[in-house]
Amino acid sequence: MATEMRGEAAEKDEGKGKSVSKRTTPALFVRQIIAELRKVIWPTRKELVTYTTVSLVFVLVMVAIVSGVDWGLQKGIYEIFG
């Protein structure tokens, strides 16, 4: 697990030539993942539906804008060169 060190502990560690890193076991890794997932604040069903709806509406609006600009540029190019 990564940690930041400040103060005396950080100064003492800087003086070392090589740092020895220990590998974690797969079981410890899985336990750490589960511990982190327990800390997550999961959205409620209502929040999830709201966020999903807002995201889909935003994507549809952007598709409409890009399609409109593309159609307009296409018509303009055909008028100039066609």
C-alpha cells in the first residue's frame, strides 16, 4: 500500500541506498481490495438512475450538435465545389 512520508521518517528513508520492497501475497491483495471497496459510498438507486439519465441526455445532445455541424459543413462544401 502506498503511503506518503513526511518529516523525520522521510529524511531517514532518503539516506538509504536501496529500498527493499516486499511483495504482497495474493490473499493480502484481495483483502486490501475488499477493504477499499467497503469504504466506497455507493449511489442509491435514485441517484444511479438520475446520473445515467443525465449522461445519456448529454451524449444525445452532443451527437445532435456534432451531426448538425457535420451536415452544415457537408452542405457548404457541396455548394462551393459541387
